[in-house]
Amino acid sequence: MTTRRTAKTNGYKLQKDVANLVRERFSLEERDVVSTPSSVQGEDILLTKKARNLFPFSVECKYRENMSIYSYWEQTTTNCGNNTPLLILKAKRKPILACIEIEVLLNLLGNT
């Protein structure tokens, strides 16, 4: 059984990993993409305007073994403001997944 402390540590590690992936992918500086402490309400990854232009998402990260995706999605959309909601999911020994609305995905793919 996972303790509450371990769960928080895993969640924060996931946030930091996602922030690092975004920074690396778009050649951004550390101050452009910041993982927030778990005690802070709102987005899990804070983006500067420069970063938001390259990565236009409001990120919510969840590291859980058992997931209630739609309740997490509700939290993600509540916290996103005017930004595009993006739910990041991770479980032990599983890949990191990204959850967005299908219309957003189709718009991103455009005419490719």
C-alpha cells in the first residue's frame, strides 16, 4: 500500500518530469516552465507567456494506481482558466499519458 507521503512525492516527481520534458522539447529555460508545490491550488505547471505560446495547455498531473479520470478531468477544466486543459496521468511502471478532448487533438493535427 502506498503511503500518503509516497503518493505526494510521486505526484511531485511526475510534475517535475513533465516540466522538464516541455522545457527540453521547446528549448525553454527553467523559469519558463515551473512545477508548483502540491499545496498550491490551480495549475500544476506554471508557464510564462513565451512558454504558453509554444505549449498552449493548462496541465494537471495525476500519479495514481486507481484513477477516476473524469473527476480528474473536471479538476483540470476547473483550474485551466482560458487555457486548453491537459490531464497528465501516470501509474507505477506505466508510461506517462496525456488526456485532451478529441476536438483539441484534431485541431492540433490540422491537415497533416
